[in-house]
Amino acid sequence: MQTTSVSCDQDLMERIAELKLLKGEQEAKIKDQFNDLKSSLNIGSIIKESVAHIASDKDTKKDLLKIGTTMGTNFLIEKILGSNSSIKGFLGSILAEKVSNTFIGKLISKI
């Protein structure tokens, strides 16, 4: 910080005005830096950037697609066949799951 010799009231008033202006500029700069930091630490933007990074990889896209379709298929099979109600329903849902996983696997590998 620079020091300036003040010899009269007028010099003092000018120096105070300069320092107030400098203070305002520094506060604005700090405020901008804080807002940048706050936006970079935002959970939403972190998740958005992570998903964008993951989605840019083709193999990851295929894996996520396969996981999603398998989970969806398993859910539908369980709801339609009622695998928890009987042994027959349980065996039918396992068979349907195996068939659908094979079909989905072949379909996704073509994509």
C-alpha cells in the first residue's frame, strides 16, 4: 500500500476520496470473485457438469442405457407377472427377465 504525505485539510480530503474510490473498486472485485466461487460450488452445476462429462463417453452411454432398460424391464415384469404372489409367478418372472435381458443386450449392442 502506498503512503502519501498529507500537509493540509484539502490534501486530506482528496486522499480520503481516493481511498473511498479504491475501496469501492476492491469491494466490487471481491463481490464478483465471491459470486464466481459460489456458482462454481453450486450442487446443481456440479451434477450438471458431471453428467455432461459422463454422457460424452459412448461406452458409458451404452452401459447407462442397458442398466436403465434392464431396471425398467424388471420393474414391468414384476408388476405384470406378480413374482411375489406364487412360485409359478416367480419362475415366470425369472424366465421373462432372462429372455428380455438377452433381447435388450442384443438391441443395445447394435446401437
